[in-house]
Amino acid sequence: QVQLVESGGGLVPAGGSLRLSCATSGAAWEAYAIGWWRQAPGKEREGVSCVDNGDGSTYYSEAVKGRFTVSSDKAKRMVYLQMDSLKSEDTAVYYCAAVPVQRTWVCLSHAHGMDYWGKGTSVTVSA
């Protein structure tokens, strides 16, 4: 089992930056990929970034490439999402989610394929 707790959300101006954190516990670090997903009010969940903690591969949606960076700290069992050049369209509740690395392929594309979810942290980008 994996427990996930997001933090770091808040209100930021357009063009600003924010770093989200995902604290993980409960399972082998290397066995899971951690994805970042977001959901705007009334919208479906959208995968934005993923890090495979088995091989270190990272993935990004087209919407955030070049602006967001995912990183991980094995010692702290933390995964981070550095968000730069924020746009109003980035406003959403952001979730981290875990999936075994054997199914990393779902990490940005299939929300229902993710096995464990945090409760989310809200990011609001002011226009």
C-alpha cells in the first residue's frame, strides 16, 4: 500500500512559480511511478507529469512541457512538481497518484489505472 499527501498549493499570479510536494509512505519506493494529475472545477482529471522511481524516467503532458519539472528524493520519499510560468489554465486541484512501475504507461493517460491517490492540493493562478 502507498499513502500519499500533497502540499504546496496556493494562490499565485500568472507567470509565477509554485512547487508542489508529494510525501509518500507505505511501500517500496522503486516499485512505483508517481504521477501528478490535476482537476479543474467541473472538468475531468488530466495527467500532467510522472516520474518512474524504478528507472528515473519522467514524462510530461504537452500542456506543461517546458514549464513543469518533476523530481524525486528517494531519501525523503518525496516527489516534487516545480511549476513555472504558470497560466490561468493551470488552476486546478493537483493530486499525486501511484502506480506500480509495470504499469507506468497509465501514469498520464488513465486516471482509473492509478492505484493510490492523495487528497489533493489546490492551485489557483490569478489572471
